[in-house]
Amino acid sequence: MTMGKVSPWITEAKETPVEMSSRIRLARNVRDLPFPCMLKDEGMSEVIEKLNAALTDLRQVHLDEMKFEDKALLVEKHLISPLFTKRGRLSYISDDESVSIMVNEEDHVRIQVMGAGDSLDELYKRASALDDRLEEKLNYAFDDKYGFLTACPTNVGTGLRASVMLHLPGLSLGNRIQRIANNLNRFGFTLRGIYGEGSVPLGHIYQLSNQLTLGRTEEEIINSLNELKMRIIEEEDEMRSIMNDDHLLKAKDSIFRSYGTLKYAHTISLKEAANHLSNVKLGVDLKLLPEYTIRFQEQIQLIQPAFIKMRLNTLEKEYASLEGAVDEERATLLRELIGGTS
């Protein structure tokens, strides 16, 4: 695992207009053990021994041996949650960083499988195979009536959280996002920011996921999510068509202003950089920037604070303000990516 580089599964992904990536997460707990919020570290020692035996093909990552910046990098790669940086001790991560298993986050075990170009069904098969391996070693907390028992009531049942990451500039700029989000909530689904619960959208990127798992099978949850995803993509395509047909001058002005900013700026914040990258991505998709090839998902990850701080550490530069240096180095990186001035 190379800390300062984008996850291999992302670099190998094909660029698509709206759908960026998908994730399956399974929450599991061990029978007769208190949930992590009430559990002392020594209570997990036997569980960890069993996990080590079952997960020999995954790399052990000990968070208590890591610097804060390295933990932040794992969050930006979506390999661990922000909560896990505060109380997590151990995770298991695959070489291509598409698989991550957190031990003692909100639940005893959280299995996560990510991919781009892979369907949710394919990702669920991979996660389920890992789940079966662990169940051979661990006695899960399971109730015949309620299903898998979890620390948060919204995960009780299948313990499944399925999600897709979507780039929705058309719906965002057309002020349709809130209406869609309100409708989704009625059916037990939600639109959130790129880091899930409590996070804000960045660069018009939204995470669509289920909120409830009780009373539904895994297949039902995934099928419903896929249907909703396709409806949202259809609405996004409709907004882009309107933009291209009826508001082309305004769209071109916004897109080329963003392209120029990224090409020549010498300091830029994360929010501004993400919004400009989103506009350039839209310009590429609308064929208004046919000569430019964008790697949007990679670039959104590369401009995150921990990635930029990693670049600064390799340069060994002196600076008066870390925040100022991060914004300056982010602009330098973007000029390199876009092909602007040095």
C-alpha cells in the first residue's frame, strides 16, 4: 500500500459521465461481546486472532502506529471512516485498496468492498464471500426475527449499506437536488456528501445509499438502489441536454472560466478546486473540451488536504502558514494536471 498515491482500483477505472464508483459495506458483530462503544480493547484479542487467520491475503494496518496525516489519507481514500481515526486500532486492506475491513469501528467488524465499473451485485458477491470466510471463524450476533444485530438501529437486519458515487452538476446547478433528496428519504434512501453521513457534497459529487436494512433482503436493497440510480442519471442527462441546447453560452462561459482558473491559478482552496474540476469534467462530457482528457475521480482525490500535505512533506519547503502552503501546492498540482504554467 502506497500512502501518497491514488488507490490502484481508481487509477484502473474507466472514466464515465455520471456514475463514478460503487461500494458495499456489511456491518457485523460478535455474539456475547458488548458493542465497541462499551468494549475494552482486551475483549477483542481473541476475535483479532481469528481475523488474522481468516484474512491472510489482506495487509494488516495498525492505526495506533500511524501519524494523524496517514490516517487522514486513509479517510480520503475511503478505506476508513472519520470516526475510525479517533478510536480505530486495526484494519485489513487489500493490495489494490478495493477491500477494507475495519475492526471496532461502530461495529466489531465492517467489511467494505469498492469498485468502479463493477456492478453492486458483483461487489456484493465479493463482500459476501469475505463475510462467509469470517463467519467460519466468528459467531455472529444474529436474531431470527431481526437479523444481524448492530450498534446503530438503522443497520439492523441485513447490515448492508450499498452506495454509488454520482457526479451531478446538472441537477445541482438546476436546483433539483433537494427535491430528489426529499423524495429519496421517503423510500429509505439518501443523498450525502462524498464521505457519507455528516459530510457535504464536494464538486457536485453525491453518495446515493440506502438508510434502512430491516425487513428487506440484500437483493431487494440493491435492486431498489439500482433503479433509483438510473432515474437520477436520467434526470441528470436531461438537465445536461437542457444546458447544452438552451443555455450553451452560459455553460461554455462557466466551463472555460474554470478551465482557465485551474490552468493558471497559483493558490486555490479545496472547495474552489473541486467546483472547477467539476465544471471541466462537465465540459469534457458535453464535448466542449474535446481535446482534454480528465481523470476526475483521481484528481478529486489528489486535491484533498492529506494528499497535498504528503506532497509538501516530500518537497521540504519552508512556509509561514500550512493552510496557505496547501492551497498553493494544490494550485501547482492542478497546473501540472491541466497543463498550465509552472
